Amino acid sequence: MEKLDLVKTDKEYYSAKKTPEIRNFPSLNFLTLNGTGKPAGSNFNDAVEAIYPLAYGIKKNYKAIELDFAVPKLEGLWWFSNNKNPGNAKDDEWNWKLLIRMPEFVSSGEFEKAKKQVFEKKQNQRINNIKFETLTENKCVQIMHVGPYSKEHITISILEKFISDNNLTKNGLHHEIYLSDPRKIDPEKLKTILRYPVK
């Protein structure tokens, strides 16, 4: 049985250059979980511990019918209350939506089935808040950030200058795709795709 690995089969989505570029993406389905609090804070980590078991629960059910897939990279949409600057934002002013992409063959019915199964096993109340949603971004600008998350603002400023110089405006939330596992790699080598929908 061949396992679908979206990171390998959809390189357009999971790759970026170290300079800004424009890309277009179709509508895609995700597991999503909203929350507040700084990156890697307790709320964020608790959410990660809820969304991943569900992703693997769905994978397990599909593997049983020979539609196995690798669970893709964690992603996040970020925004701030009152348009605060990240450097000045308090813990409760950070807002995020965690995303884990699902293959096209995953249905909402199978999502609900796995959600009940995983909740019964884990008894984690956050699992009940996970949704199955379609994200449509279409035209985007993006760049690869290499280094610690604390230095993302430098790369973001490059991306924002590109948006301005090309007479574009943001048309959605700040989107990050975490290609590296921060538990297993030096912070200076972390790779994160930074992306903004634009028009």
C-alpha cells in the first residue's frame, strides 16, 4: 500500500524561496483549532496536543481501508487584537488558528467519526473544538524564513516591502508553515514558510 505524502507530492505548497515570490493556491481542507496566547505558550502547546491525535486518528481509519497518508506539517494563522505590534502584544492579544492539512479524500463524515473515537480515548476537551474547514487563499506572497521564530519580524518586513512595492494589499491572515521540528533542530536552522494572501 502506497502512502500519500502531501509534503512530497505538493511541493508547490510546501516550498518557498529565500526571496519574496507570488504563488497561487487552490482551496484546501484542514483540521483547525482556534486559540489565544503567545507562540509555544501553554494554550498553544495544549492545542497541539489535541489536534495531532485527531490527525493521526483520521490517518488510522483511512489506513484500514488502504488510503494511508503521512500527517502533514503543522501550520498556523496569526493575528493580534487591536492590530497590536507583536513586540507589544500581551499574552491574551495573540490569536491563532492551528491547521493540519487533510488529503482530498478525507470527508467531513470520517472527520466526525474519528473525532468521537479520539475524544473517547484521550478525554481532551479541546478535541471537541476542532473543526474540518476549507481554506481559500488564492493569490499569495511568500518567503522562506530560516532561523528562530523570534527573528521572523526581519523576514516579514522584507515580505511587506515586496507587497508594497508591487502595489498589492493583504487579503487574509499571516500564515506560517512549520517545516522543522523545533524539538529536534537548532533554532538557527529552523525553516518556516511565511505567507500572506494578497490582492
